[in-house]
Amino acid sequence: MTAVRTVLRRIGFYVLLSLVTAFFALPMLWLVTAPFTRHPTFAVTWPDFTLANFRALTDSPDALSSLYNSAALSLSTMLLTVAAAALAAYALSKVRVPGRGAILYLLLLLSSVITGTAVMVPIFQLMFRLRLLDHDLGVILVLTGGLLPAAIFILTDFMDTMPRLQEESARVFGANSLQVFGHVVLPNVRPGLATIAVWAVVNVWGDFLVPFLLYRSPDKRPAAVTLNTFYTEGGRPDLALISTFSLLYSVPMVIMFLFVSRRYGFRLHGGITA
Amino acid sequence: MFLILPALWTLYLGLTDYRLTGAAAAHPRIVGVDDYRQALGDKDVRDALGRTLLFVFGSAIVGQNLLGFLLAWSLRSARAWVRAAVETAVLLAWILPGVVVAWLWIAFLKDQGGTLNAILRTPGHDWWFEHPMGALIVFNTWRGTAFSMMLFSAALSNVPRSQLESARLAGARGWQQLRDVVLPNIRGHILTNTLLISLWTFNDFTPYLITKGEPHGASAVLPVYIYLTALPGGRLGFAGALSLTMLLINLLLALAYVRILRRRA
């Protein structure tokens, strides 16, 4: 009796789990089939394994250059974020400011807001006044501003756990502050730097709102904005280009995800679960 | 600087009748708290706020929380390859760029040829048109469950084995163990998770990428409504007042979070 019940429970468990997995996997099927289908529709059909859509994409004027724009934007924002966050986190970790924890948490929480919708009107105007609309610099500054608080938060966590001893012995041997920072501190927090670098690239690569608001010329736009500009002459969305470009645009993220989860394991640790 | 300045700017804008074009664009007038009073009295605004609350409650507080916990709980004892397969599907939904995900869901729920209609054998049913908010809630649950799943599986692995063991010996069944041992242990994680995902959902702009607020604003959650008012609509002052309202709600949520963390520390 109990054996039957156990078997039934096992079966029920796997049925439920398969249903949930199907719920997550089914919407993604289109991304794999449509790019390889001649004249794709919204339906998921068995692909013809044609590369015609990829060839059509290379003829489209902004497609490939926008992927390059995305890469350039992600890398420059990432470098600026990592550099500024490293300096700020080091300062915060050395000097104990009263109420530091609360300030850091508030910054962290508001940072998800800043590149979001609540400040889109003022950001637009600020950039208009600074004459930075349609400039890469403006977009990079806004994105960095949005990423910095959380980056500082994560790095401060890493810096706090760093052993003081090495730092002090470097000082005894006459190293100045910059030397200590470059030769002792940075190598010690390398995992932290890698974390925020990957995280910054993922965020910028996927961000739509900021470049959508701040860029005017089509040739400067990153892939996130360009994806929504593929229309046929009849004014309908050009599904061949959209699906193919979506796939090309997603692949770097998936590769990065696989790399990170192989290397470090895709688990949450540190401050956020505290 | 990029955090504080826009906030102050919003406050100023909310006090003016600033517009993108026309006479008012050159000389914004101070109209005082009128924008704010108007914002809270406006029926469209209250509707957008109501939709946002429904969106946050349905997709984050209920959807992502429950499904995330269910996944974390059932994957604990599953085989390694099952666990890896399920987690990959859930995490992929989370890491794909928002613009791509928007197209995937447009295709998935499309009336002609959409995958869901093919499965349910209901061709021609336009989900995005007929149930815009319901579809958004399901979509956002799909999109964000990965975070809750990861947070809860980290939390569950910290529940002391000895407590579970003694509950089992005392004859507690599965759901009794859950209620008496597991839930009290991870209460803090549930709170943290709920606040974070609420905040993210509240500020999410992806609904714009899918529906643009259509049909007739029936899917315009607050971020979408603000965008439509500010740029296509050109009413920057009014949108500024709405933005400030949004910032205040964000701030309240963030403060609540910090207070709870303090109390636990």
C-alpha cells in the first residue's frame, strides 16, 4: 500500500516538474526555430535549416554595427564602473563611516531604480541641458551612475574580508597608497572585480530604456534598440530579421552565463542572502 | 551625483507646467503643487497605479515567490541532471535580454500561430488583447522566478538538518515539517526576497516592449504610463510629478527593507 503511494507520489512529482519546465522552455522554442526557417511566422515549426536569414541580416545596414555598438558600450561602461567602484569601495572599507551599512543598502536598492523609469524624465532633461543627448559619453555616464551603487556594495563586501596583514607589511616596506592599492588590494579582490565586470556587461548589453531615450541617430544605437526597428516595407515586423538578430544578440549572454556557471557556479552568496 | 540630482530635478519639474514644445517650453511656469494634486486626482493615474499594484502582487509577491519556492523545495531531493535541466530553463528565462524576451512572448501568445493557442487548440484567441494584465502577470512570473529560486535554494540549504530530522522522528509529515521547521527558519529570506522582487517588478519597463500599453492603456503599468505621458504625450511636468510619486514609493519600500535588516542584525 505504502509502496504504491510512494510510486504515485514520485510520478506526480515528475509530472509537476515537467509541466513547470515546459512552462519555462516553451516560450524560448521560437528563438531556436524561427531563425532557421524560410519566411518565419510567429508559429513554432520544424525549421528548414536555412541560413538565408543570416545572409539577409548582413545586408541590413544597422544590424551588425549595432552589435558592435553594444559591445563597445558594455566594455567602456564596465571599465568605468569597475575602476570607480574599486576606488570607492576601498575608501569605504578603510574609513569607517557611521551608518555605512544603511547607506550602502539604500544605495543598492535605489540603483535598480536609477536606470529605470522613475527618473527617466529628469535624466532625459539633464542630458539635454548638458548637450550629451546622442553622445556615447552621456549614455556611458548614465549607465555607470546606475550600476555604481550596487557595484560598490558588492566590492565593499569583498574588501572587508581582505586580510589587513599584507597591506600593512607592504606599507612597512615603504609602498605608497597607490602601490598598495595596485599590488596588494586589487589582486586580492580579483573575484569581486570579475563579478561586477560580468554583471555590468550583462546589464548594459540587455538595457533598452537608457539608449532608447538618449540616442537619436540610428547608426549609434546598440542592438537592444535596433532590434525593434526591423520592419518590412508593408510596415509589419520583419520576423526573419527579428528572430535571427535576437538569436545573434542573445548568444553572447548565454555563453557568458554558461562560462560563469561552469567556473563559479550560479549561486547566490554574500550580502544579498544575509 | 547621477542619483541625487535627477531626484531633485523631478521635484522641480513636478512644480512646473514644463512641456517639450510650445510657449510653455521656453518659460515654464511654477504651478506649485497643482501637478501633484492633479496627478493623485486623475482617474487615468489611479487606474495605472491600480494596475501596477495588481502586477506587483500577482507576478512578484504571489507568482515568483511561490513558484520560486516550489522549485527550490522540490529540486532539493531531485537527481543532479534533473535539477540541472530545470534550473537551466528557469535561469535562461532570466538572463535573456528584455527586448528578446518581449518578442518571444509576443510570438508565444499570438492569436495566429502562437504556440499557446496551438497547444490549447484555441486558434485565433488573442491573449495580449483579451487578457492584457493576466498575460503580463504570467509573463513576469516566467521572467523573474529564477532569482527567487536561487535565493530560496540558498536559504533551504541553511536549514539545520538536525531540526528536520527530529521533526521527522516526531512524526511530522511533509507539509508539517515545512510549516513548523522550514518556514520559521527562512522567514527573513522570504521578506528580503519579496521586497527585492517587488521593487524590481514595480520599476520594470518590459511591459512597454510587449504591449506599448495597448489596448487603450489597459496594460499601461505606471512606468509605461509615465513614458507615454512624458515623451509621446509631451507633458513633462505632469510626468515629473508622477515620477516623484514613483520615487517616493521606491524609497518607502527601500526604507522598509533597511529597517527589517536592522531589526534582524
